[in-house]
Amino acid sequence: MDIKVLGPGCAKCKKTEEIVREAVAKAGVDAKVEKVTDILEIGKYGVFGTPAVVVDNEVKCVGKIPKKEDVESWLKK
Amino acid sequence: MEDCCAGGNEVMILACAGGSNVGQLSNQAAVELTGEGSGKLFCPAGIGARLSGCVQSAKDVPIVAVIDGCQVGCGRAILKQIELEPAAYVVLTEEGIEKNKELRLDPLQVEKTKDAVKRAVSSGAQAMTDRKVLSVGACDCGGACC
């Protein structure tokens, strides 16, 4: 599973990355979590704002910190 | 460090941008409103194409404002494809602007369009004041990030 957290690096983005990593650890899934901070790279995903979370090339969440249970549900699919 | 929690991302503006005076008025108004900080222009084509980044962006933003040039309602129809209704909706022909094929825009009609969108957004925001997302920002952090 390939997970990307999109965001230039503010508190919201860091919190999102933290939640995603915690959810991955809890679920015990084989997932690579990558933080994408480059604005041009973020632009390729067509998101309106950040933070955003992308799971296997599908954008799951935009402009807010996701709930941990939501992240866990994305990891099950 | 850029603060991505900064304001300006609470209102997504989708303009039909069609091939008539009212279509182009919708786009010009959206461009100017974005420049003035009254929202942020976004890509209805990406939503119509079902690109996940665009679709999820529309679903997660607190207020989606759609500007349709005429009653054909292409902008609203695009949003309906992903089962969303705009919080703010303006149809320019219903604002007394006659549809034609003149693409040189009348500045007074641009201003009239912007005023109509601002009123619609204000009404839409008022109707959503009980939503937590508006009271603390565009996230669920409880206000910690802003």
C-alpha cells in the first residue's frame, strides 16, 4: 500500500502525518508512508488545499486533519 | 514554513465558464473574487472527470459556490454527479443578465455577478453556522492549528 500525506509542513500537515503513521502501525499493514512537501508535486493531485491524504493514488481527504478511524478504514480496503 | 491552514480555502468557487457572455462572466467574477480573497477558483472539469483529488476536494470544503451562466445549469449538474448540492448558487440569467454570444465583458455586469455571489455565499455560510468546521476552521483540530 502506498500512502502519501500532502502538505508543505504546517501543524495540520504534521498532525495528519502523525495520525496516518499511527493508524498504519496499529493496523499492522504493509504500507509505505511518504510526506510530500513540494508544491509542484502536490499540484499533480488536483487538491483544493492541504493537508491531503492519498492512498494508492486515490485522494481520500482534503484540507483537514482526518480522523484516525477514517484512516483505519482506508487501510482495510 | 508555509501555513497551509491560512484562510481563503473555505469557499470553493466553481464557474461554468461556458461559451457565452454569462459563461465568461461567471469565470471572470470567479477570478476576481479569488484575487480579492472571497473564495478560491477551482476546476469543475476535474470534478466532471471524476478525478479523485478534485472530487474529494469538493466533498471536503466547507462551502461550494457554483456560478452558472444560464438555466442549463452545467455547474450544478457537475456537482450533482458526485451527489453534492452547492451551499451557494447563482444563475446569472436569473440576476437579470441576458445571455448572448458577446464575449467582451461588461465591467458593470462583472461587478453585479460578484455581488450576487457574495450574497449567496453569505447566505450559505449563515445556513451552515452550526457546522463545527466553520467555527474552528477547515479541519477537526478544534482550533489548534489556526
